[in-house]
Amino acid sequence: MRFGTWCKLCLAMDAPKPDEISHPPMDQLQGLEYCIDSNPSWGEAIAMGFQHYILALGTAVMIPSFLVPLMGGTDGDKVRVVQTLLFVGGINTLLQTLFGTRLPTVIGGSWAFMVPIISIIHDPSLERIPDPHMRFLNTMRAIQGALIVASSVQIILGYSQLWAICSRFFSPLGMVPVISLVGFGLLDRGFPVAGRCVEIGIPTFILFVAFSQYMKNFQAKQYPVLERFALLISVTVIWAYAHLLTASGAYKHRPELTQRNCRTDKANLISSSPWIKIPYPLQWGAPTFDAGHSFGMMSAVLVALIESTGAYKAAARLASATPPPAHVLSRGIGWQVCRKKCSLNLCLLLNATIMKFIEANISQNKLKTITIQGIGILFDGLYGTGTGSTVSVENIGLLGSTRVGSRRVIQISAGFMIFFSILGKFGALFASIPFSVFAAIYCVMFGIVASVGLSFLQFTNMNSMRNLFITGVSLFLGLSIPEYFREYTTAALHGPAHTNAGWFNDFLNTIFLSSPTVALIVAVFLDNTLDYKDSAKDRGMPWWVKFRTFKGDSRNEEFYTLPFNLNRFFPPS
């Protein structure tokens, strides 16, 4: 028998019968206790909302702690930036859950903005300012101006529905690397940070995994306490343990980096915090505008948009919702606010050309969409958070860990963010938790989000060499290219893109430092050019197509309809 004939015979014998498939693909994850529109009791919801708030504190403190000293700010300035970041994050989270995608996602500070922000910090005109506090104020105003201008990118994408159009080129296969690398791409925020203080990082990880997984069946009055509140219990125990080590003098003669990551009194947040302080727009002064700074910041806005797209799809799966349709995805990158009698005050921030476009479409009674993330970044610029906004990946992971994807829980966490950002002393108390504790929790949360991305492979044919090629190459390049950019930057103190045009350097270096962005570029390009006409079924498009439009699946209306009967004013496109 010829070898080719034997191969065909083996393939025929190996093909599984329908009743032999033990794990058929499923639209929604099973085993979740509460999905997006079901709610636990008020007491449980408040406690879980507080848990989400504690988790959101990690990034809210880490980013200002890194940036503010570089800008010349004091501990008092750092505290105000942390408060502002939490306050605006709470507002943006409420807007997102009410008028955006309506998915249970926390909006927080983004690391994607680091390259253009550091470029602004090292601008020669700002570095020459001798007084550190004045340098901090002027740098913050420059960052505010760049964020305000850059937010127009997402606002325009929302008005024009361009991102909804782009999303039509996405398939389950193309989204696998993007969603997975939303989690895997943050690997340097996990154990490398937890390992800076192994005596509290590793115990936190072990306790959290033990409570949330191995002891999850332990119940008090038929309630899974350890599974639901594993994060709160683990953080409380390790925080007390870390405070005991600090008070006993265990870190007195240790290096400065170790003390900063291990001690509970090193952040100087409590002593520097006011009792009550309400953040307000333009609190640092009038923003300053520079074309180079703004163009560089636009790249970070695009990166945040792509990362949030993957995060939204992961959140939908962990909340037992259907994948958000293109219209809803554009609404989450977008927020519908302009139609007929609506106020155009926000639109005045756009130039005259965009205004004419808006007015013309309003006269034609067409739906308008402003990106809610664009509005969120606009708020970041107006209030002065020091960075832009994106979806908090760690909070999405907590949905899976607790098996509670309720929208109400996230809205309550937004209330905690606003409340404790105003009561400075109380907020600073929780914010003094060592970074290594948060990083240990991230090791689990980021991994959960990454695995959700891999779960989309069930809707594709992974016996296809085409699909194996696209998945493997996009995942590898999504990790490898950003790592090259990081290593190059560490060695040369500037990115591989190093020309006389600073804005161009910031643009390329920001784009290629983001793993999800690189993965989207590679995966979507290959998926839509490599035998795409004959591989619709292999790519998972027959399953995906019913979720691309709002009316494509009856569940979409249940999950994504706007509250307060607003859909009659903003009907789905």
C-alpha cells in the first residue's frame, strides 16, 4: 500500500464520531454563580465590590509611584495623583458599565502610556526647570494637554464607526492571540515584581491559590466564603504579616529596593494624605499643548484601544455573556451621546471640520458614537491623572476566580473608588499594601485572562495547518518583538526607533512594546490574507457571525441594552 493511501486511511479512521466528542464548544462558560445581569445579595455584592477596589489599588498606586518622582513631585504630589487616578477611574467605570459595553469591567490606569509620558518627562524644556515642584506642575500640564488632544483619536473612531468596521475582520482565530496576550503580555508585572520580596510574595500566591482553588468547597452556612473572598483574606493575612516584619525591624539593613517592596511604612502615603480632598478638573493648572507630545500620545491611545478590545471579549466570557457585537464594542470603545437634542458641549473640543460632520449627521437623524474610552482619557487629561485609562485586566481575572460576573458588583467597586479617593487617609491606608502582594495576585489573574483567550480555540479547527501557523506565529511574535524592544531600550536607554522626530520614535516604540497590539497586527493580517476564502469554517466564522450584529442573537439584547430606556434614542446600528 502506498504511503499517501495509508495516510488517508489513518485520517479516516481517526476522525471522531459526533457522539465521541466529550467536550463540545459552548457559547458561554459554565459553572459561574452569577452572570452579567444576575446579582448576589446586597451584603455580598458590597463585600465583593470592596474586593475589586482593593485589587484596583495596585496599578493605581504603582503608576504614580513610578512616574511622580521622575517628574520632580513630592510624596504629597504622589498622593494627590493616586487619589485623582482612583476618582476618575471610578467615574469611568460607572460610565462604562452604564453606557459603554455594559460589561463588568473596571477602568483604571494604563501602562501603555509609559513611553510617551517618559518622553514628555525628559523633554529638555521641562528638565531645565530648576525648581522640582514647578517642574512637576509643568510636566503634568504637558501630559494633560497631550492626553486631551490624543483622546480625540478614539472619539473620532467612535463617531465614524471605524472601529466597528475594523472589528468585522476579526475572527475567533484572530482574537485568540490578542486576548491571550492581554494576560501573558503583562508577565513582567507578575512574578518579577513579587520576587522582589519573596518572603511576602510567595506566601500571598500560595494562600490565594489554596483558598480560591483547593479549599473552595469549604462553606459557612452553605456559602463558599473562601472561594468568594480568597483575595481579601489572603491580602489581610499577608498585610498583617508584612507589618509584623516591618515593626520587628526585619528590613532595617536590607537594600532600598527590598525595603520599598516589603515594608508597609515606606510609601509615605498615610502621612502625606489629606483627610478630605475632592479632585477637580485643571487642579494642576491650565494644560499646555505640544504637537510632538500629542502625536506620541496618540500611539498609546491606539494601544489602549486594542488591549481593551481583547479585555472586553475576555470579560464577556467570564461574565457568561455573549461576545459583544461590533455595535456594542464600538460603544465600549464608544459612548453614544450625540443625537438630535443632545448637548454638544463635549463636541466643542473637536475641530471645526468634525463639528460640521456632527451637525450634518444630526440633521440627518443618524446615530452618533463617542468613544467612552476617549471620554475617559479626556477626563484623565482634564483632571490630571498622570496617565491614560484602559480596562483593568486583573479585575477581569477576579471575575473568573470568584465565579461572579455581576455588573452590580463592579458598579459598587466604582463607588468605593470614588469614596476612598475623597477620604484621603482611609484610601492611603489600603494603598500602603506592599507591591509584592499585588504582584503575587496578578500571577493568577493575568493567567486566567490569558487562558480565556485560548478557550476561543474551541470554535476553530486546530487540526488545520493554516490555523496552527497563524496561532503559533502571532503568539510568538507578540511576545518576542516587545521583548526585543524592552531589551534594546534597557541597553541603549532609547528604543530601536531613534530618529530626530521624537513623536515618530514614541509612536513606533509604543506600538511594538505592546504584546496584544503586535499579536493583532500579525494575526488579523495573516487570518484575512492566508487562504481566507476557503477557511471560513476553520476560522470559526459560522459561530462568530451571529454575534457580530446586535439582533444576531436574542441574548445580545438581554446583556447589552442600555438602561433607562435609552435604546429608543440610540437604537442599535
